[in-house]
Amino acid sequence: MTATLHSKDQSLALATEPDAGKRKLSTAKAIQEAISQRMARDESVFVIGEDVGPYGGIFSSTTGLIDRFGPERIIDTPISETAFIGLGIGAAVEGMRPIVELMFADFFGVCMDQIYNHMAKIHYESGGNVRVPMVLMTATGGGYGDGAQHSQCLWGTFAHLPGMKVVVPSNPYDAKGLMTAAIESDDPVVFMFHKGVMGLGWMAKNQRSIGAVPEEEYIVPIGKARVAREGTDVTIVTVSLSVHHSLDVAEKLEAEGISVEVIDLRSLVPLDREAIVRSVSKTGRLIVVDEDYQSFGLSGEVIAVVAEHDPSLLKRVSRVCVPDVPIPYAHELEFAVLPTPARIEAAVRDAVAT
Amino acid sequence: MTPPTTKTLTDEGRRGLLSTMVLIRTYEEAIRREYYADKKPAFDIGAGLVPGEMHLSAGQEPVAAGICAHLTPEDALTATHRPHHVAIAKGVALRPMTAEIFGRQTGLGRGRGGHMHLFDPSTHFSCSGIIAEGLPPALGQAFAFQRQRSDRVAVAVIGEGAANKGEFHESLNLAALWKLPVVCVVEDNDWGISVPRSHSTSVASNADRAAAYGIPGARVEDNSVEAVYAAAGEAIARARSGGGPTLIEVHTLRLWGHFEGDAEGYRPDLESVPEHDPIPIYRDRLLKTGVLTDSQYQVMQASASEQVEDAIDFAKNSPTPDPLDHLSYVFSEGVNS
């Protein structure tokens, strides 16, 4: 299967989810590579944001890009999120393909009007006559003691508001393919990477943040979930760093004869409802693991998908989320609210006990 | 390139400015008529062929006409919640614009936008209902023009209330820093809905704020279309030639309420407002100086009326959107969630 490029380079078709091969990269390097390869082929692509230039992005999403493409296309900005996100919108409307980095998703509060009232609505308000092909890339997640204003996931907030695609990769392979797909998309895409999946040398990391990535460009379709692990007893539906934790728990419990299926949604918008229903149809037990806040968010939505389809499928349902409190600072408190492997394991044991 | 000035403005050019202003006023009067037509006897904002808030631009025509005389369809312009005058002066076709205001399938946004959300790619015109938020996208359009090595420019029209928002300062700093080909035009109509400028703004002239960003600033004090023309001509020529942004403030006039239905009880100058109507003032000046004849003015009015009524007929006779089609256009690929 192939995807067609938007650009002049129509002769080059991109593979969809090719074999991973053997070369290993961190998620950060996979993102850099996706951007770099697109920029090499498409002059309309540029990166703009705070500290994306010589610093390479606070979480290494743009490391090295300025050396290859220079400050004309890898553009550091003042701390003016509204101005530079809006600039991305205007540039996209005029035919460019900006990748705009909002350093932390937590910072959306200072610039949300450009995001949800403009970036996300212009296509609809214009009756499809104006497209906004831009990527809003942003860091999410906690677990390293950064407190209430720098640790949130917030993807449910973006996904709640119509007009933005929302992708949340968990591993290097998906990150590269989803970034390529996001740049190629004619719609605005919010690309939310968890700091804990980037494979950064200065933060605790799961082994799954480094993995096999093809050297060539390819697409991971936006809106298609992945069965990260097959199982028969219980379904975990999750995203991002929680995929890593869920897989760790599944591996551990396999020895006890508990078979856990892990669904990595990869995108919140569009949401792969079929993948959720398909898995729960098999297992009858659903656990949603989400590092975003519990109420009014992804976890409730996933459960509603199954309930609306056929409530009788659900023998057991539960969720492991951040309870509705700000992310606390002290390590003991922070890890009391995060969806840790221990909390996920307890939820699985509880689900299969009946 | 020598910027156009009032000295280079020909008689034909002057009649052109008046003609644009007359077309705008004729349009706003007709929209006002249609807006109220089916909201009687009791005013119900959601009733009738044109529901919702309606912010009309009567009195602010000199800003639109004076600026847009220097723009081509390839230049970009972002406007506010009060967008009709600049849309018309920018050259947005009246038929699809009016159809959008009437919520019809033939409208600019196929009925999805409404009067505060008009998007016309053919003239690079857009507007936003959120105060000051049209400025950052105009920067982006200017950025794209700069990177494409073209001489196209972007103009952002905002109100005086917007100059107290963070977007204004972020945007002007960035525009100045990168010498973007953008002109920011502040329409000072004295009122932020009901709050007078004296209660909202710390400086007498927002043009003074240009100094904070190291860019030229100019204030046009008397709502004169020719003064706007001159100031805009200089600013736009500077932007086109790589000289970077300019901030212009025009002291204009809100002839009618903030929106239709606004009784303006807060406004002490209400009785004297019509005396300042810029259209009769400019018309009389052109008549007096021999630039314009009575018959030319009558032709101007008749032509405006014909265009406007044609657009309204077109809108009224256009199909309404299919309610079953309400999910279309969230995304370009027809995948909506």
C-alpha cells in the first residue's frame, strides 16, 4: 500500500507501514529524520518555535536540523506563542507546510485561540475552500518531577475540539511514520509526543523508546490503531508512554497465564473505533489506561464507543488515569497519580478475577 | 518606487474612493434592512433570514477604501468581526459574500461561516470574530510572501480595543523583528462596544506604540479617506519594497451601534454622530471642487444599488445547505472524527 504525496513530487509514493528493518533509533531521532526527509523534498516545509534552532528543541525533536537547513527554515522565535502559531496558520493558508512547536502542551493556555478558533476552524468555516496544512508539535507528560504546569498530557482537550487531527505516537517507528503523515496531511495535525517516549539521555526511559525504524520515508496512517500485543483475557486501550507500561505488565502477567491484549490507539482524532470494538468483542474486559485526566476525556470516550456499539460486550470495565487533580510535585505524590505499571497490573488482576 | 500620495491622486482616483465608500454604505444599509425585515415586532436575534450578531461598518468606509486602493487581489487582508467594508473594498465578490451572510450553500463558506467568518481565497481575504486574532495569521501570510520572494503584502485590520491585547504586542514585535511585509491598521472608532477609548487605552494615539517596536507609526485623525490613502500608500509601498511593517491608526467613526439592536444608551454624542458621516462630507467636497458632478454621483449610487440588490436577490434565491451535510468540511478528506 502506498500514499500519494501532496507536493510536486507526485512520482514518489510513500510506503505505508513497511517492515521495520534492523536499524534502531530513539523516538526523538525518528521524528528528526521524518522532518529532515520531508524538508529535503519539499521546500514549503519549515520548522518554527522556541529553541528549535541551535538548541534542537528542548526535548530533541529538532536536533541537528538547523545544521542541514539553516536558520531560514529552522526558525527560533520570541516567546510569543500566539504570534508564531498564528504565523504558522497564515503561512499554511498561503501554501507552506509549517511545523510549529509549542514547547509544552501545558502552554496551550497562552495561545489556544489561534489553535482551536483559527487553525482548527478555518477549513470548516470556509466550507472547505481554505486549507490549513500545518503540524502543531508539542511535548506532553510527567514522571520527572516537573510539577503541575509542565507535566500534563491534555490530548483529550485537543481531541474534544473539532477540526484538529490528534496523533500520539508511543514508539520510534510510529513517530516517524505519523510525523511524515502529519506533514503530508492537508489538515491541521496536533502531534503530541510524551517526553518519556523520546529516548532522552537525561530522563528515565523505557527500552521501547528505542526501536527499529526504516531508513526510507513512509506513512503510518493517521486514525489507525495498532495491536501492540495480542491477548485473549483482557483488552488495554491506551496511548503513548502508557503503552510501554501496559506491555511491560502484559509480559509479566503472561507467566501467570493472564493474556493481555494491548491496543495502541496512536491517534485520538480520528479515533479507530473498530479496533476498540474488535478487541473487546474478543476479550469482554476493557481497561483504559490514560495519562490524561480521568473525567470528560479519552477514557470515558473509549468506554462509550463500546457501550454504544453493544453494552453486553462489557463483562468488566475500568480505567487507570490521572485522577482529577493537578499533577503534584513530590515524587511520592506524582507517582500516586500517574498510571504506573503497578496500577495497571492491579487493574488487570481485578478485571480477570471475575 | 515612489509611494502614491494625495498629490498623485487623480480626480478619477478620488471618484473611485467615493464610489467604493458608496458601495459599502449601500451594502450595509441593505443588510440592515434585510436583518430587521423579519425580526418584527419583537426583536429576536436568532430569527429571520439573517440571524445572529450583525456588526455593520457604516462610518468606517474611509479606512477600507483608502487602504484597499493600494492592494491587488494577490495581497492578503485579515479583518475583524466588523468585516464588510474591508471585504468589499478588497474586492470580495458580493454574491457569495451575501449568500454566506444569508447562510446559503452558495456562500463563501457554504453557510458554515457567517458574517464574522468570511474567507475568500481568490482575494486572500479573511476575518475573525475574535478581537486581535486576525493579526497573527496576517503575519504568516506576510511571512509566506517574504519567503516566496514576492512583493505581495499582508494587511491586518483591527480595532482600537485590540491594541490592548497581547496578540497585538506579540505580533508587532515579531513583524518588526523579521521585517515582515505587513501593515497593521487600527480602526479607532472610539468605542469597544460600550467602553470609550478614554477608559481603555493609556495613550492618546496607538501609533505611538510603534516606537516600542522600532517601526514607523502614523495616526490619521479625521476619518478622511484621502489621508488614509496617503498613509496607507506609504506604508504599503514600504512593505512591498522590503522596508518592513508599519502601524497606522485611523480615528474613524462608528455611525451605528456595536451591533444591530444596540440602543447605544451609553453614548453621549449620539445626536451629533450623523454630522460626522464621512460620505456626505467627502461627496460635498468633491462636488464643490468640481471633481464630481451630480449626475456622476447619481450613477455611482445607482450602480451600487444595482450590485447590492443583485447580491441580495442571489442570496435569497440560493439553496440553503442540506442539514444532513452538517459534518462535511471538518477535515479535507471527509473524515470527521
